[in-house]
Amino acid sequence: MSKNVVIAIDGPAGSGKSTLAKYIADKLGFLYLDTGAMYRAVTLDAIRRDVVDDEKKVTAISETISLDMEYTDGVTHVFINDEEVTDFIRTPEVNSYVSPVARMAGVRKALLELQQKFGEERNLVVEGRDTTTVVFPNADIKIFMVATVEERAARRLKELEESGTKITFEEVKKNLEERDRIDSSRAIAPLKKAEGAFEIDSTSISVKDEFEKIVKKLAEIDKKFLSHLS
């Protein structure tokens, strides 16, 4: 490619965003940007400095942190000051603090800028629920994933059952419908299809077929891209 490419993927819960994003990263050698891991890294650093309850100091950490990420073999490796902290950011202590940290306006602003910096420096694939509208509104390719609520509920039920959670299909479906309602109607960065995004319905097609659609879009950006893959 003649320039760095950013592929941004939005869509409701269970629509297949993460599956497609990781598949693209694996196939193309792009960085899969795990934005949640970024908030966890800031949280870990704040815990280590014993300032996690001080919003001003946590914000300062997010503005100055030396944070890097690499994606290999299906795993996002996270580094703070060249120290790999991939395992440390998944501890129960980090789990208990990451949500309050992620709600801090200054932290969100600082990490948004860092996410955009990653996009300037590397080929990137990133997914979320406001990725194409807020984080990367000028992404080279913007995708809006959809699937029927029944299909999404079946996928989520399987994940929950595999983790040992006992819940019914109807409960999962009801939870997804409520989450869709909240995400689509929230005042800040509501879930919606961005201008210029193309839609992929993952209900009945494989991730491989989804990927082929992406490759065709990339080829429209750079005619040499298909030869780059071979």
C-alpha cells in the first residue's frame, strides 16, 4: 500500500465486529487496535502509582503514558514503557477500576488522540460502537456490521454458556434489544451508520466472505493491493 490504511468497524453487540477485525488483522498484518486494553493500561499504571481514585492524576497519566501495542497470533500485546503488561491488565483489581477510569472525560480525550495517532503511523483495524463516527470518521474504509437479533443472541448465548454462565436464549435476546435501544438513543456518540460506511450483514455469511468484501474495497483504494496480498 502507498499509505497507511485505517479500517473502522461499527455495529451493535454480537454483530461480529471483533471476529471480522481480528480476521483482517491476521490476514493483512494490520494492527488490531484493542481500545479496551488501552483503558486497562492506564488503569494499571494509575493503580501502580496509587492514584487511581484521583481523576486529575489519572488524566495526567493518560496524557503522558508511553503505550504501545502489537497484534500477533490472535493476541493484542500491550506495553507500558517497553514493559509487556498484557497479563497484568486483566487482573481482578484492574477489572474493578477500569469502568470508572473509562468514564473520565480527560482520559477519553487523551486516548482518542492516541488511537488516532496509531492510525497515522500504522495500518490499522479497529472496532467499536462509535469508531466510524467519532474515533475515525475519516477512515479509509468504514463498515457497519449488522445481524438479526436472533443470530446475535445465539452467538452471545454460546459465549456465555462456554464461560459457565447459565442464562436462557430469551434473556440474552432481551438484553441485546435493550442494549440496542440504549446505544442508539444515547445523547453522546449514539450508535448509527456513518456517512460513507458500507453495511455487512453477518447473519448468514462467513467471516471469509466478509473479508473478501473488504479486500475488494481496499483494491478500489490501491489497484496494486491484490498483488500485494499474493
